[in-house]
Amino acid sequence: VEDQGSEWNTSGGLTVGGSGSGTATVLNGGSVRFSLLSLGSQPGSSGILCVSGLGSEAVFNDNQQLTIGIAGVGNLVVSDGGSFKSPSPMTGLFEIAQAESSLGTVEVTGAGSILSTDSFHVGVSGQGSATALDGCRIEVDVCRIGEEPSASQDHFGEFTVGNGGVLEATVVVVGDKGTGSLIIEQGGMCEIAQSLFVGADPGSTGSTTVSGAGTMLAITEDVGVGLRVGSGGQGSLSITAGGSVTSKTSRLGAASGSAGVVIVDGPNSTWTSTQSTILGFSGDSQVTVSDGGTASSGGQLTLGNTAASTSQAVVTGSGSHLTTSGLMIIGSSGAGAVNILDGGGVSTSTLSIGGNANSTGMLTIDGVGSTMNASGNVFVGNSGTGHLSIAQGGTIVFSQSLFVANAATAQGTLQFDIGPAGLSTLSVPATMSIGSDSHLIVTIQPGVVPSIGQTYTVATASSVNGTFGDAVLPDNAGVAQLSWDIHSSATEVTLEVIGVEHCDVDYTNYGLLDCSDVIAFLTALVTCSSEHDLTRPYGT
């Protein structure tokens, strides 16, 4: 059907490639109108519909079914300003690769090209793909990618938006019950009004990739639930090479048995939740911010929300940042861990490590330049079990008070290592409160040899209340005749290296009596050496 004014109108269905191979083409302003559409109906069949050129259109009746690859191979191409839509916006059920034996593809490309429908299903039970490239638009209400489960790894749904292409939807489901992937790259844009589910139902697998400068995924969330990665199945979100993802709320590992993974990697790669973020809502989650990427939450950031959930966040590399303007809870009722490594940074207001009773929280700050900034109070063991470890020159910056083992149910541990530059001292501007179930662990880096009388400052504060319940200190640091003492004053906690009384039969001077001393004595006896002669007359 070619040229403006040319029209093919059928009140029934249009089938291209029913049992054999067929092609229909609409060019240069031509028009085709139909109710049902089937491309590649039977196994072994092949059907192609091309709509190309400004003003060229394929128009379908309202609320009808459009299938690209029923049991065979179907291909729909809309290009160079062509359109595929109904007279009323957002109507019609659009399915790509309906049966397990089917292969369906939809390609929309070129400025001004548009495809509009109500439900858009990519990879129903077969292998389905859709692309939106080069300035085109695909407008749908609900988009499902990887709809049904399949025993074959070749059966999946894939949607690619790139080179200025736009996908506009109300709800997007990536990995509904099957396997699906959404790829947004090279300046592509995905605009979602309500919700994005990645790995929706149990047994599903969904992945979303946002990559490249100017590439955006935005969930405006006027209503709906925002971003869900691992809603009921296994979900992953990867933001790389300057890509950007924004939503109001984010939940990872939303249901029991689910898992959500987010990676933010590279300079200018950003993940932003303007309201709250929960990592490990009822399931498990893993977040990695690396090589200059940034992640931020405008509200509370929670890791390990429920008793059965686990969550870990790793912030690694210079310029990598995780920030929240609200409360950060590492281990709310479940298990949470944050690792700040190799110059990474984390910022929050109030910080709670081990929030509720029976929770477990761990914060590790490791490496020169690795920093935690807390503008509010810090709780290491608020009502649960909290552990703060600072090593290899990492730092934590306090603005208010520090509470270790805050409540009766809490347990709090501070762990430090002593390196060539000493120990990373906690400088607390306000009160440092040390509860009854509190613990201090100190280790020494290899090659560091403390000297008798040397003092290390563990913490300073305007006031120090309480003492550590116990301490695990270096075992003489491998150096003879050294021991340790902890001093707590009204304003500081210090660790002093002290000498110990020498034992005459500690021949090896390790500060221990062990087999090495027995061997030294027997060697002296056999060789008639006077080195270990302990009784008069000396020298024999």
C-alpha cells in the first residue's frame, strides 16, 4: 500500500504468513486498517509487516489483539515517521512471541515513528524482542517483558531503547513470570508513570540496564509503588557509564525468597530515590557503588528490614558515594552490612547499626580516604547487635553523640587496627556512652612494632560514660615483654603499651611459656651451654 491517499481497509483480521511466508508493506503515506493482526500464525510460517515513511500508518480497531509470532516467526517494522496505533489512545492487546515455538520482533525506529497500544507483552511464551531507536516513541499502558515461564533458555523477552528512542509506560514488568530484560542505552529514555518491577513473581528473572551519558530511566510515581528490584523473584539493575535512574521510592528484595541487586558504576552514573529506600525489604539485596558512581536517598535508608532479610552495600573507589538525608539503619530487624572501601564515602544524618532487638548490623570502613560522615547521633548496637570496624586509615566523622550498646538488649563492638600511622581515633563532639554489653577489639598490621609506654587514643568526647565490658587486644604483638592497658577518663579512652615482668624460664622472650622454651633449655643442656644456667654455682 503506497503513497498518500492509498488505503487498504479490512473490517476483519489481517493475517500475514498464516501457514507460509508473507509480507505486507505500507509506504509513503499509505494506510492499512484492520481489527485483528496475526504475523506468523502456524509453526514454520513467517509474516512481516512494514510501515515506513512520514504519514504511513497501520490502524487497528479498539481493544483488539495483535500478535507478532503466534506459533511461527513474526516481524513488525515501523520506521521513518510511520505509525502503528488505534483511533483511541492506549487500546489493544499486543503480544510478541505467543507460543513456545514462536519468534517475534518489533522494531520502531526513526524520528516521528510511533507505536501506541494498551498492553504490550514482549516474549509471552516464546522468544520476543522489541526495539525503540533513533528518536522514535513507543507508548503503552502496561509493558510485560518475559511473561510466562519456559523450560528453554532461548525463550525470553528483551526490550531495547537506545539512540534517543523513548519508551513511555504506566507500569513496566521485567521478568513477569519468566525471563526478561530491559536495556536502555546510548541516550535512550524510559518514562514510567507508576511502577517498575524487575523480577516480579517467584521463579522469574529480570534484568534492567541503564548505560551511557544522557541515558535515563525515570519513575515519576504519582501513584503506584515506584522501583521494585526483586519484587518476588530475582531482579537486577545495572547503571553504568553515566546512566541515570530516579524514583520516589525503591525496594530491593521485596518479598520473602526474592533477591534484588543494584550496581552503580562509573563517573556520573546515578541512582536517586527522592523519598525512602529499603534494601532487603523481606528478601535479600546487594548494592555496589563503584568507580565514581553515586546513590542517594532523600528519606530513610534501611538495610535488612525484616527478620528474614539480609542486605549488603559496598561503596568502593575514590568518588563513589552513598548518601541519605534521613536516618540510615544497618540491620533494622534483619541483617545489614555496609562496607566502605578504597576511598569510598557514605553520608547520613543519624546512623543506627543493629537497630531493633535481634538484628545484626556491620559497618566496615577500610582504606585511606574511606569515610563515613554522620550529622546526627551514631548508635553501634541500638537495640540489636552492632559492629563498627575501622582499618587501614579509614575514618568516621561525628557531629553529635556516640552510643555503644545503647539499650538493654543491645550489643556493641568497636574494632580498630594499629598501622604505621597509629590508630584511627574516634573524635566525638558530644557524649560517648558505653553500655554494659560493649566490646573493644584491637589488631596490629604486619610489621608494626609498638614500644613500651606508647599510648594510642581510641576515642575523645566531651564526656565519656561507661567502660568496655571486655577487650580483645593484640597478643603481645609478637614482641617480647609487651602487654596492654585500657584507660577511660571523663573525656577519652586510651590504650597503653606496658611492660610485663620477665620470667626467667621464658628463654625465647616471647612472653609465653611454651615448647620453644623447653627446646631452648634442652639444647643448652646437651651442648653444656651456660646460657640458661639458673642455679648456683653459675656457669655450669
